[in-house]
Amino acid sequence: MPRRKMTPFARFFIVMLIIVPLAYFGASWYNGEDPLNVRQYLGLDEPAKTEQVSVTPDDDTSQADLKLQVEELEKKLQQCQQELDKLKSQVNKPE
């Protein structure tokens, strides 16, 4: 047997010491607030760190590559336009 019996008020008080802070933290977190600035401790508020890398392109090769790429894309565009015209003529052709 226990030496002393715990009174109902003592039980209520101990339970409230546990429940009230948990309820406060839960309600604050649910409302979008941060009760103890936990986000700062965990690093959730800081934006992602990105490194900036400077690249010096080779002017001679990059310009030649770009011109070649532009020519290829222009040829592809012309082919697509021709194909589109063929498809339009097929759709508009009465049967």
C-alpha cells in the first residue's frame, strides 16, 4: 500500500501539467504558428542554399555550335511546316 494517497486535485494538476502544453503546441502548429521557434532550430525557415558557378564560354566554339544548332532547328521547323500543310490539306479534302 502506498504511504500516502494522492488526492483528486493532485491527479488533476499532474495531468494538466502534461495536457495543457501539448494542446498549446498542437493548436499553435495547426494554426501555422511556431510556439518555440522549432523551425529555426531545425532550419526549415532558411531558403535552400545554391552555389553560383561562373562559366566562361569559349567564344569560337560556342558561336559555331550555336549557328549549327540554329540551322538544324530551322530545317526541322521547315519540315514540320510542310508536314502540317500536308495534314491540313488531307483534312480539308472532301471525300
